[in-house]
Amino acid sequence: MSLPDLGLVDECSKKRTLTDVSCILEFAKLEASDLKPAVQCLYFSDHLENDCVKLLEMEEPVIAALQAGKRVEIRGDPADSAVLVTDTLTFDLREAETSNSLLLLPDLSMGPDLPELAENQIINRQVTSVIHNYYELRPIKPRLKKLRRLLEQNPYRGRECEGDELDTGQKYTFEELQASIQASDTEIKLGLVAMNACLIQGFWRLVEFEYMATVLYHVIQLCGERDWLDEGINMDECCHVLADLFPREVIEHLVVSYSKDGMDTERTRNIYHLCEDKVCKHFAELCLRNSGKFNLSDFLKAWQESVPEGFKTSLTQIEGMALVDREVRPEVIWYFSVDNLPEEVSERFELLFEEKKKWSLAEITPYVQDLTDDKTDVGALLTKFARASLHNGIKMFSSRKTS
């Protein structure tokens, strides 16, 4: 044993003597031979600086990031609760209390580091801070709803609209988004992709839906003229032909957004194939976005007639974007996008059950899938926030709140 607990004395009081140490050893039923000759006695400074140091309980990914020389930051606007981020992960940063007093000392030697002395000697060590609080980290999903709110301030509506009376909202660079969004850089980038944001002249912008529809219409018209639906879109030629109508950044963004994934071989030649599901989903949104409740049979017919020739529509393409009510006659469908739902889990379920009283597992899954993580799947969420019952032999989920 090299470091006995010799108690704490005020600096103004008499400091420990070897006689005091011997008395303490006797009380503790310890032998002097159990200790090293160098004995450290702790005492408080007259001027404790309890706010000069903040303690943080570290998670392994954070330690690994620091050891690799990567940046670790605390993010959020002053009104937000703080989060700590690495380059790929986000952690909730909360203050916690400890029942034990944590003493900070500028100098303290652990057992192996104590000097080897010929006779017993006291070394006084000063306590400069006493801390009862520390910060703990909890892995969380990135908070990206604010990202959409910021980008919705000034959506891109075309070159002719830049600088007009509606062009008053702020535009954001990636660095400006980093400062405000409570998510890691990787998660922000994935969020920008998920909400189909476009980098235009250095600023990340959402493209207004109606404007995007116009660009896509011209691209599909060109595909029909050049037989690109089968052969693939030649990006350079497409941008050249439409250059007088739309900026190249928007054309490239749209073609990439509505193309099939995993076409790396052809993309090295700048060839892109439109994705049937993505294009069909766009035309469904075009039909439903401002239509209220739509007769399902009429919608399915109008939807199929609106898509490019050879494309096949399916309700599976619009899961998480539209709801169907088969309990009424005639059956109806209406626009209801998961993108417009809150991030907070209880608020999400409350809004879902306001929109529809009973949900099947297949119906509700697209609207809560983004709330899941490695530890909590859809089933666990429904167990906690919904009540299950059988309806015509099908398990349905409703609100836990009694009506």
C-alpha cells in the first residue's frame, strides 16, 4: 500500500506530522511497513476554484476520435440543449451529480511514482478544486428537423426568382449548418441527401417541388426523344441541351436524385438510368400534394397515366408518403409524409393516432422506422407507445390514451 487515506485538513490548520500519521495508522489497523516512506497529506487551498475545470465521462468512440487527432465539438444554438459530436456520431451532453466529492490536485503521485526515501517524510499536496458535478454522454440519433427548417427559409425556385421579393430567407453554407445543426458532419451530409438538398453556388438549398417537377418533366421529355429511358441519360448532353432553361447544378442534382443506385460502372461514363420507383413516387406526390383526400380508384388510374411509358406504379412506392383508408366507400388516399412528422417519439405517435385511429403494422412501420436504432426496433416502439388489438383477424395498433 503506497497511498493511505490520511484525511483532509484546512491549510490554515496545523499540517500533519509523522506522529499524526502514526495515530491514523493505528486507528486504521495498518502497519507502517505496509507504506512507503513518502507519505502524501492532502489539504485544501484557501481559494478553491470549483468552476475552473469541467469533467466529462467519455464514451469509447469519443476517446478513439481524440486519439486519432480528429475533431470533437459541442454543437447547437444557445437555445438548444448541447450535443457533442465526432465526425460520425452524436451524443446528448447532460450534467449529472455525483454523491462523492471529486478532489482535483495539480500534483499527486501514485504508488509506483512515490520517491524512495531512507526515512519517513511527509509530502503536502494541495486540493485546488472540489467537484460534485460532471457531464455524461448518451448516444442519440441526429437532430435533423432543424436542418429542413433552415433550408425551407429560402428554397430554390429558378434563376429568374433569385433576388426577387420572395428571395429574403437566409442561405446556408455547410460550415454554417455545422454551427447550428445538432449532428455530426457525416449525419448532416446524409440528412441533406435524404431531404434531396442541392448545392447551388456554394449554398445548400431545397429545390421547390413545383420547380423540381418542371425540371424532371423536361428531362423525361428529352429521355423520350433520345431513347434514354432504356440506354441511360448522357449527363453532359442533357445539361448542354437544357442549359438555357436550368442551371447545370440543378440538372445534375435532379438526374442523380432520380437515378438508380449502384450504377458505378456506367456513371464513370456519365450515364445515368432513371429509377422507376423514384420517378413514380414523384408523380404520385404531384397528384396528391395539394389534393386533399382522393378517390383511390381515380388516383391509381391518373397516377399510372402520368408516369413515363413502360413504368409501372405500385402503392409500395409511396409508403411513408400517403395513407389509404379502405374502411370507407369509396376508398380514399391522401398525402401524409413522414418528412413532416416530429422527431420526438411520443409526439410522433400522438400525431399518428390523431391522423388515424388504428394502424396495421405494415401501415405504421414506414412512419416510425426512422426512430429505431440498434437497441429499439419497431416492435419495441409499438409495445411502449401503442395498444394492440385484433380487428377482423388483423393485429391493429391504437393510442394507449383512453378516449
